[in-house]
Amino acid sequence: MTTLFAKQYDDSKLQKVSLQLHWKYQFEFAGFIAAKEKGFYKDAGLDVELREYKNGMDIEQTVLSGKATYGIYNSLAFLEYLRGKPLVLLSSYFKRSALVLITKPTIKTPKDLIGKRVMATTKEDFKLNFGPYLSSYGVSVDSLHLVPHSYNVNDFVQGKVDAMTAFVSNELYMLDNMGVHYNIFDPSDDNFYILQLELITSQKEIKNHPQRAKAFRDASLKGWQYALSHKDELINIISKKYQKHISKKILKAEALAVQKLILPYTYELGSINRSFLKKQRELFIQEYHLKSDKSLDDYIFNPQKSINKINFTDKELNYIKNHRTIDVCVNYELFPIDGIKNGKITGEISDIFSIISGMTSLKFKPVPSHSEKDLILNLKTKKCQLFSVVATVNKEFKTIRATSPFSATSFALLSKLNRSFLDDPLLLKDKILIVQKDSFKFYLKHLYPYLCIKVEYDKNKMVQDVLSNKAYAIVTLDEQADYFIDKYGYGKLKINGFLAKDRPLQGSIGVQKDEPILYDIIEKALKHIPKEKIESIQNSWRISRYKTTIDYSLALKILLFMGIILLIMTYYQRKLKNFNKELEKLVYEKTKELREINERLEETVQEKIEELLKKDEILTTQSKQAVMGEMISMIAHQWRQPLNTITLQISNIQLKEMMNQNVSREELLSIIEEISNSVVYLSNTIDDFKTYFHPDKEATLVVIKDLIAKAVGFIEPRVMKNNITIQVSGRIECKAMVYANELIQVILNILNNAIDAYEASYVKQRYIFIYVDTEDDLLFLKITDNAGGIDEDHIKQIFEPYFSTKGKNGTGLGLYMSKMIIEKQFNGKLSVQSSNYKTTFKIELPHVLKVDNVK
């Protein structure tokens, strides 16, 4: 439901941006048109200019140069990104190729195109869309005679070209309408996809205005949601305001085709498929011989990553200004997690500090430690403000406050080569394990109190103790294990188990407790680093877990064995190649079958939606007819008494005239005045019902007491006839912004149902209680009667269309339409409860109260 309080905009405060379209104004861009016309862009604080495409325009360059803030393009944008252009993808709308190749009926296979005239935009664009598809049939783009596209289907119809690229959204409909016969070559049928409706911008826009880019993307998404749900409305807007020369029939056909391309019931609207982009990158690298190491993370817009301007307080900014260099105590021998190399911090933490430095402008200077005791002393004597990496929960470093954890790791067991792999910590009971840090011992003893753990600071001594069987295994952090073996126990130690896999040790940056401002700065910066980035850093510092040592004494045997293996592999490779071909064929057929099922499902869903909309229209029409019947009945009730009065007065005059009795002037004037008052009453009754029956288009501020009084006034004759007392109580003086006539209709439906129930019952004390209450900006109306209640079986169906307990006298639409009005127009709730021979209908309306006027 549209909000009852319209927003007021100061256009001078809206940010002006522009969107460069890839074609003319058509339903292909309905979502963006809807976002502009329905005010979604204004809600986001944006004044958006939608620009039509002009022949020969370079959309990428238009966006990169800043001539347009955003652009609509195809997969060529991704190709240009891989070539080095700083482009960013905000949204991807079409989920299958929109561009196909239409040919003369005589051209039946792609090979028939060789040497033929094909109308296309540019060779590069044609190669992008159709190159891989044609190559799969052994056809090169260079073997075709490409001619510039005129964007006029008549050139194809008149035989000026043998084939042309065409959008399935509109040009196929135009050819069908003209009765033209043609064949279609669709790359999608062979699983080649080049997407067309890609929303892009520049990295400069993302860097300088990340919030604006997010707002534009989200508002555009709202626009598409609205456009696909209100196709006819958008067709009218486009036809009247944007593209007057295109018929509504063409736009309607295009709307249905666009929906099939977007597949909104199968895919999330505007979503970006990373798997598809990975496949497309592989294809582009192979097809265009690229050596690109560009990351998808930098191409796909990530609001959390992009909006990395941290909101530092004035105190924090002042601290950064006055403390450009921060001293960092580095762990003793904790590489590759932490360490010092050439006077600089190294390891995983160095990359994290590098990111924080980019966010804060702070520089980090390492303070080395030559032992664990030296490290503790440096921290105690405040030689450093930060501790590079510390366990989030630790009791060892008293002066340190740990930030939120940014990593978690388990422990690896390093033992002699002849030890078997252990998968149960209980098998380590009574065995001596060695760790390098007291904090490791404390943590492991907390998890496994039955383990025997000793601390040894010297790594060489740790290895010797294991090799001489003085200890069963070394326990070290998983990230350290491979480096530990490589440097201290290569060819002697191996990993034979893990500890704390289910409860990993969490790592944080430690900040001296007397540095609260620095703590807040580091904490904020850490929270702005994406989890995926930290995982990427950790993976980049890992080395191969498995290494092979060469025993030259076995070289001959190995070569002989490898020769046999090679022969076996050659044999099976041939079989595998044939199997792969069969498998590819099967995968292709199943993929095609699945895609066809998805498309049929989309069409079925759309048909069902249209069917439901038609049913809803029928219900609405029938409801209006039923309401009209009720109105006529109410008017008859209201008119009966005044008409009786007029008839009686006229009859009196006629009777006196027949009896030759004189009628005095005073008596005649009195009778005329009474008749006149009755006529005025009749006229006012018509006006009241005419106003009520006219549906509200705008919400108005009403006093709830007056609104209830008006509703009760309509049914007053029925109330009096059935000896019913209506009592109104609660906060009836409150004011609310509502669609008054619609709310009156709902109240009338409930009151009339109560009266009908009394007419069918033998209850002597007949009451209807109307209670009004408010809470914050919520309005509650409760209408209660004691006419006997509603049967438990009936109450479950009471709001369903055509369900009625009145037999032939009921339409079964009153309560159904009442619920639709309350829940769809008011975004509220209508419910019913029945017990102890009483029935209560509860109306709940949100966001309607004029709070300052509530008494």
C-alpha cells in the first residue's frame, strides 16, 4: 500500500546522476523507467536522467569518462574489465542471451552462413555474442560478410541481407506480425551465454560515492519489481511519455519476452552469478588470448567492501593525525602468522596491517623480541602500543585488551614418520606433548585436561625430544606446521593428527589498555575487512602440505614402474576421452532439458498469475454489485418513513377536499413545510450514499467518532427495527489519516452481519459494542455482538470468497472484500474471535494516526 503521508522532496538537494541506456526507450528498460516515474530514485535521494542510445556510442567510455554515471551494456563490459578497464558490475538482469541470429529459411545450419551477408553492430560485438557458438560448428567470424546494422527489420525482409542479429524481446514479434519466415540460431541452445542487460559503473564512482551507487542499484531493483508486477501501467507510461511511435501491442509482447529473459521466479532479480562469470572469464581468456589475473571481487560491486570510509569520531581523527606511526610488538617465532623480515612486519598479519594502514593512514613499526620473556617485558614496559597477534581469550598478557577476533585456527600434531595418524584425542592420553607457548598449553589443557603438555621455547630442542622419544609429538598452530617441518624437521617429521578442530583458537590484535582511542580505531578497521579477504590472505601464506623426497637408489625401479603406469594411463585415457564425450553430450542434453523446464515453469507461473488477477477482478466486480444491492436496500430503509410522511400529508389534504372541509392557510403552510423537510431529508440521504459509494483515492484526516457515526447512520432503520443498542467507547476522539469510505464499507459489512445474526436468533438483550483504542501509530477497532457466536467449523472459512452461512441471501463476498481492503489498501489486519455466544471482529490499522491530535 502506498504510504498515507506523501514524502516532500527538495529537488535542489537530490544528487544528479545519469544512466546511459544501450538502446531506445522500450520495455527492455522498464525497471529504470518505473524507478524514475514512481519516485524510487527520489526516495533514494537521486535525480536520475535516463539517456537513449545514439548510434556509434561507446557506452564503456561514456561511463569511464564521467559523461554518464551508470550504464547498461552487455558482457563486453566484463571483457574490457579483464583487459584492464576500471569497470564495476552493479546488477545483472537478463539470465539468458537476448541476442539471436535470424536467417533466411534457406540457411539451415551455421555452416550455411559462410560467405553470406550478415547485419551486425560491430565485428567485436558480433564475435563476442556469436564467435564461440559459430566456432563450435567450425565456422569462423572472418568467413562471414559483416555489414553495419541499420536497426531496421525491413532490410532483412527485403532481402538486402541474408541474416541479422536481433533481440528476442521485440524484433521477432515484428517479423511474426509481418508474416516473415525465418530461422533462428540461438547460442543459448548450445549453452553459450552472453548477457545483455548489465548495470555497470566506474571504479571511480564506487570509490568516491559507494553509498550513492548502492542507493541507485537498490532503487533500480525496486523499479524492476514494480515494472514486472504492473506491466500494463508501464506500457502506458512508455507509450505516452517515452516512445509514442511504438504500439502497445509491441510493447506488450516485449514485456512478456523480457520477463522470460529475466526469469524472476527462478533467479533473484538483479543477482550476479559468480559461477557464470568464472566460466565466461575462462572463455574470454581462451578466445581473446588474455593473460588477465583480474579478480572477480574487484569487478562485482560489494557494498560492504566498497563503503569502507569508516566513520571515525573527532577524537579518533585527531589521534590518527598526531600518531602517524604505531609501535607493534611482534610475536617471537610465530611465522607465517607473524614475524619480522628486513626490519618490517611479515606474515599474514603484515597484510592485515597493510589494509588497516590504507583505511587509517597509520604506519606500523615492528618492535622485535628475542624470546617469549623479552616479548612479555616489551609489553609490560609499554615499548609498543599494539601486540600483533594474541589469543582473543588469554590470561598471559595482563596489559593487553584483545580486539574482536579476525581469525581462528586449530592445532597440528608433528611426530616421527613411523607414527600412525590419530583421529581421537583420547589416544594421546599418557603421552607427552610439547608446545612452544604457555598460552597454547593453557588453551589445550582447558579443552583436554587429561593431556600431558610441556612448554619448550627452543624449536630445535622440541624436534630432538620427539626424535629421541622423550616426547610423542609437537603441537603447533596449523598454519605453522608446514613451515615448522620445512625448517626444523624436513624428512624427519610429519603431521599425524589435529587438535581443537571443533573449537579453534581465535586470534585478535592486542591493544594496550591505556590506549582506548587506538583500540576503537583498530576495532572499526578490522570490522571493515571482509571475511573473504582475510581467508584469501591466510591461503596465500600457506605452503604445500605434502612434499616428495627423491630416493635416487630407487630411481630405476620408479622409472620402470612409471613406464607401466604410463601404458595403463594411455589405454584408460582413450577410454576416458570417449567416456567424457558421452558425458558432455549427456550433460548438454540434461542442461538443455532443465533450461526448457525452467522456461516452461516461468510461463506456467505467469499464466497462473494472470488467471488469479482475472479472478480477483471478477470478485471485485461481484463485490461491487453486492455492495450496490446493499446500498439500494439501505436507501429504501431510509426513504420509507419520509415517503410515508409525505403520502400521509397529501392524503389528509385529499380527504378534507373530498369531505368539502376547508384547509386553513396555516395548516397548508405547515403541511408544505413538513413535506419540504422530508424532501430535503431524501436528497441528503442520496448525497450521503453517493459520497460513500465513491471510492477514496486520497487519505483524509477524520475523527473516528464521526466516521463510526456515519456508518451507524446508514443502518439506523435496521438497528431500530431489530431493537439493537449500539454502544461506542474508547478513544473515539482520536484522528486518523484513512480512506474513509473504504473503512466505512468494512464497518458496515461487519455491522450488517451482526444485524443478520440477530434477525436469525432469539436473543432478547441485543447489543453491538464498538471499542476504539490506539498504540503508538496503530489504530484498533473492535466490534462485538452477542448474537450467538460463529460455529467453529465456519470461523475458519469466514474470510474465504463465496463462503456464506446465509444460504441464498448471502453473496459470501462481504467479509472477503473487507479483509482485502484492510490488508491490501491499509496494510493492516482483520481478524475474528468467537466464544461464549459472542463474536468480535478486530481491525488493526498501522501508520494512520495523527499522533499530536490524539486526545
